[in-house]
Amino acid sequence: MMKIKWEIIVSVIIAVAGGVMSHQFAAWRDRANKRREYRVGYVIEVFRSLCEVSRRPQSDILESCDEIDRIVYDIQFLGNDEQIDAAKKLVEDLAEKRSADLSPLVKALRKELRKELGRSDYEGSIKRLKASKKTGQKSAEESP
């Protein structure tokens, strides 16, 4: 009779421990998925903002300082080392030369976004359509 009670108690303990462990793993997975979802959303937002700034004529980039400043703050807060270094270089170039190449930062963001989405890394340039409302001209040009 005592043997049966120990078997039941051991079985209940194992079942409870398994349930607790299963719940912990599910909670860990949910937190990791939420972080990933948040990170992908951030990278998409910053990537699009930066691409929008890059479409503006060189003379307008300095007028976009508030937007660039917000992008740089976001990158310094949530970016990886490569993105932070590219953002610092962007700020330094804008301060010293009053112009900057946005390509390294855009490429770093694109690289991480493609990695997070399970896509292969793409090193080539991307074409975009540039159209002028004033002249009606359209052209394909390299995007950063």
C-alpha cells in the first residue's frame, strides 16, 4: 500500500515540474518573439525614414536635421555596433562636411532586417524610381 502512494506522489511531482518547465519555456519563447517583433518594426521604421531622407536633394538634407537626429538617437538606443558606428560617422560627416553618405547606415539596417526576416544577405545596390512633380521626369537611380 505504501509503495502505491510513493508512485503517485512521484508521478504528481514530475507532472507538476513538467508543467512549470513547459510554462517557463513558453514564456521565454514569447518574450524572445516579442523582442524580435519590436526590433524588426524598429528597423523597418528607421530604414524607411532614412531612405526618405536620402531621396531628398543634398540641399534639403541639412534641413532634415531633426529627422536625422531622431534616427541617430533611435539607432544609438536600439542599433547594433555596426549601425551605431555608421550613425556616428553620418553625424560627424554632416557636422564637418555639411554632407554625408547615407549608404553605410542604410546597408547596415537592410542587412539586419534581412537577417531577422530569414533572408539571404544582399550586398548589391537597389534601384528606385525618382520622379519629379515639377518636370514630370522619371528616372531609375541607385538607392543607398
